[in-house]
Amino acid sequence: MNRIADYLIVGGGIVGLTVAWELRNRFPAARILVLEKEAALGKHASGRNSGVLHSGIYYDSHTLKAKVCAEGARRMKAFATQYEIPCHHSGKVIVATAPEDLPVLTRLLHNAQANGIQAELRDVQGIQQLEPHAGVYQQGIYCPETAVIDSKAVISRLQALLTAANVEILFHAPVDSVDLPTSTVMTPVGTVGYGYLFNCAGAFADQVARHFGLGSDYLLLPFKGIYHTLRPQRSALLRANIYPVPNIKQPFLGVHLTRVADGTVYAGPTAIPALGRENYGILRGARWGESLQVGLAIAGMYAANQQNFRRLVHTELGKYQKKHFVAAVRKLMPALTADDLLPSSKVGIRPQLIHRREKRLEMDYVIEKTENSLHVLNAISPAFTSSLAFAPWLVEQALASSSPPPAPPGDNP
Ligand SMILES: Cc1cc2nc3c(=O)[nH]c(=O)nc-3n(C[C@H](O)[C@H](O)[C@H](O)COP(=O)(O)OP(=O)(O)OC[C@H]3O[C@@H](n4cnc5c(N)ncnc54)[C@H](O)[C@@H]3O)c2cc1C
């Protein structure tokens, strides 16, 4: 069946859904359509994450992440209150576990101050007042604004709100090709003509962008996030969240301990280079051609060794072995043993954008545009946290640069 949309959104993850929601609120009569390749929402990153609403302490004040993370968290908490979505305002601690972590704590405090985020430097005793079993080398930071939300419940609620507001979500509808002169997208379930297109395709955003002649500098590489759960008898050892001090040259925050909305305690995720964008099992979801491309890109990154990439690969691949995973967790909570960590079916893939020529991991969100399309190429963490502030920013970018402006025909016939 052929359709027409004033605004077409490719991808029904948190970014696509919040963009659709923002558009609906601005343009009540516009025809808005979301294309989702799966049979249901939440099958990828947005339904498989840690659910932590980050405070924004990790990001330099000049970054786009800093601009939208803290505000996104505030709006997501208000959304949770309005729609009765489980959300625990539990706070978190970031603990130093070695001398080299201490200067990074100072840097994080500086970010917090620049970004207007609450953060308290505490000594070992001060951290252990909050998390009695935390392993701490001298100091840590308490972030009282961090919360943990049920991300699947957010996706379900947005789906219900959008459907009630006459936004169509078309399932089994991957973008196969695009006819640029007629602004038409081809999918297995029909064609869609669009006025303006938002590419929010997560792990496949670079491939969708290539239909528009964009994204040629970039490739999305998949990194697998494996979790374990804490044996229920031991879960009381954690009050809320314990994070390590991250390597600030890399976009991953490190294995952490998180108590989620239903009380389960997760340890993870890893950031292991994966064989494919949907390689959720050991081999499941890996495709030969894609694995080859990923393997070659990783080899190139490994050789260039920007941002200490080799160390990342070695450390993360090691975490496939339980003893290394346990060692990472025990730095945060020395009382835990291998027996306390149970395997979990929860696994997510983080699509991480690399700059192909410069062989580096992109640290911030990356956007590219044409006259009537906008492409979100690096919706990495904390894109879930940021989404309710990020989506309005994306819509503003679209309205500011399109020519002619995408005043929706539905609102201005
Ligand atoms: C293990 C893990 C832990 C994380 N923890 C946190 C956290 O604690 N806090 C936080 O803020 N963030 C976290 N993140 C990051 C966060 O989950 C992501 O940044 C966010 O979900 C990205 O949303 P998205 O909409 O861009 O992508 P997705 O959720 O992947 O959605 C993209 C959608 O597009 C669809 N799609 C793909 N290609 C096509 C196509 N060609 N045509 C049509 N549809 C298509 C996909 O099926 C998918 O539904 C984590 C991520 C992972 C993997």
C-alpha cells in the first residue's frame, strides 16, 4: 500500500518515538508515520539498556550530550511521574578504584559544575555511608540526581500515546531503498512519500544515511553488552548504583552495578566488539559479509590504536571469561564472589560510530542533514536519558535548515 507522510521517521526506538511525539505536539494535524523494521518496538538498544537516567556528569560542557542529557533526565522523570512509570530516584556513586582515577574525579566534578549538576566528592567513609559494600580507593562522587527507569515501560507508553494521537507506526517496514527525486521510501509493505524524513534507525542509521549520499566518513560498529544478575540472597548488598571511574577517552562507562526498577541487581554491561549489529548470541545474529566488514574495521582501529583502542579490545574480550568479568565487578564490590553472579539473558548491542579515516570512536551524537532529511548517526548512551530534550533539539535543527521549511502540509494546507 502506498502512503504519504508530512513527517516520516525511520526507526521506532526511543529517538524515533520521541521525535514523533515532539512533532505531534508541535503539529497536531500533520501526517506522521514511523517505519519500524521489527514486528514490535523495543527489540534493540531502547529495550535492552540499563535504564539509568544519567545526571550528565560525564560530558564536557561544549558537547551536545551535555546540552541535552540533564534536561532530558528531568523531562523523563516528569514523564514517569505523569504516566506512572516505575522510576527510582536512587542516586549513584562513582568510585575510584586506583590512584589514576583520582584526577578523573576532579574532571567529572568540573563537568558537574559547568553543567549545573549536583555532585559531591566524598571520602571512603562518605561513600560507604551510601553504599556500605562499595570498594573505594580514597574518594568517590555521589550523584543524587541519577535515577533508574523501566525503559520498556517508557517505550510502551510512548507507543500508546502516539497511536492515540493518530501517529501511525508501520511494522515489518525496513527501508529498502529511497528515490530521492520524488522523496519516496520503499519498504516490503509499500512505498511512502515524505515531506521531511528523520533517520533514527539506531544500529542501521549509517546504512539508511547512505541512501541519501550521507555518512560516508562513518561506520557503526557493534559492541556487545553482556550482563549478569546478582544472586537474590546477595542483592541487598547494593542500595542503588555503583559505577567505576570511566576512561574519558572512550564512550563506554564500564561494568557497573545497578538495581533496576523491579529490584533485580544487574552487573554489566560489557562493551565487547561484536560480529554484527544484531549479534546477540555467540554467533546468533552474525552475518558473514557484515562480520567481515566489522572485523576489518576493528583491525584498522586496533592498528591505529587511537583512544587506547587496543586496551579496550583486550579488556573487553577478556570479559567473555567469567573470571575477568567477576574481577571487574569485585573492584566495585569486593565482597562479591563468582558464585554471586548468575548468567543473565539480558544482552544489548551498542552501535558505536567510528570515523573511518581518522580511526577514532566518535564521542558525541553526530547529525547529518539534507534539505529534507535529518540523520542521527551516533545515538549512543545516554540517548535514552537525553531523548525528551534531544528530540526537540533535532526537530529545531530540521525546521531551521530545511528549504523550504517543513511546515507540515497537514497543518498549513
Ligand atoms: C547495553 C546497553 C546499555 C545502555 N544503558 C543506557 C543507560 O543506562 N542509559 C541511557 O541513557 N542509555 C543507555 N544505553 C543507550 C541507549 O539505550 C541508546 O542510546 C538508545 O536506546 C538509542 O535509541 P535509538 O532509538 O537510536 O536506537 P534503537 O533503540 O536501536 O532503535 C532503532 C530502531 O530502528 C529500527 N530500524 C533499524 N533499521 C531500520 C530500517 N532500515 N528501517 C526501519 N526501521 C529500522 C530498529 O529495529 C530499532 O527498533 C544503553 C545501550 C545499551 C545497548
